[in-house]
Amino acid sequence: MTGHASDSVFLARLEYSNVASWMWALWNWSRGDLGLVLPQVTRPSFEERRAYSDTGDAVQFANPKDNGGRQGHRVEIRRREEMEFTSAADYRYPDMLVDPCFKWDESGVKPWKYVVFDKDMSHVASWLGETHDDWRSVTLNYYGGRRDHYMCPMHHVKFEKVEFENHGEFCSGIADYLRGVEK
């Protein structure tokens, strides 16, 4: 797939992935942490895609006194809709897919953290952007083309079970919503 055909797939996956941002926020709030999901603005056309790149999916807040003067951190959130995992032991690959290299390399504000939910949003894998020096670059298929991506070694990745009150109800409601989103 190339051009417009792959763009429709990208936009459907973007909508699907946005649900994970809300799951992350609810999970953070349940643990007493403050996170803010950033607005998702979808471009009006494929040709205008570059003007609509984002600066992250969410922001995690921290006390500036404990955080080098910074209040918020950029967080990139993903959902692996085809994967179930609970730990590095049952994760399908030896490294964690980060992002296309250009997204990290050309970013003014680097992501502080990457968060990846499994298929049913019952588990999450996360790692910090400060581990970048240990990432490696690989060339992968990407929406019909080939692109260099960063991969994070698994020893930097933390796996956690996602639990909070009404977690099952949230997932059930989201499942109903996503049945209407074409992938």
C-alpha cells in the first residue's frame, strides 16, 4: 500500500490507538499520578499530513522541584492490537519497537517515556527516552514503504499489569466503540 490507501489504514489505527491514551490516563489517575491526554487533530487530507504531526500523545506531570524544573513530560502511547503479552518472557520479539528514526531525531522535545499496551489493555510495557543511546536502528516495512526504526533493548523495558477499579467495564465499552472503527 502506498499514498492514500495506506493513509486510510494509518488514520484508522490512529483512532484505535487513541483509546490506549485514555486507558493510560485512567490508569495513572488510579495510582495517584496526573496525566493529560493531548488533543488528537486529524489532518483534512493526505497531502497536508506533515503540517499535522503531533508533539506526543500525553503529558505526565511531576513536581518541578523533583524534576529539574520541568513540570510535564512528553509520553508516546501505543497499542499493539495484534499482540498479547505479560512480560519480556512472552513478548514476541527480542527488542521493543520505538518509532521511525526521523520522529526521534527531528523532535525538538524528545519523548520522556514510551508506553505500549497489549491487545486487551491488561498489560503495559514502558521505557524511558533517556535509554536512546542503547537503541539500534533497523529498516522495516512501514505502510507500504521501508523506513528506519529504532528498537529498544528489552532490559530497559518495564512490564506491568494494568489494574484499576472498573477496568473491565472501560475495556468492554471501548470494545463496543471500536467495533465501528474500520482497521
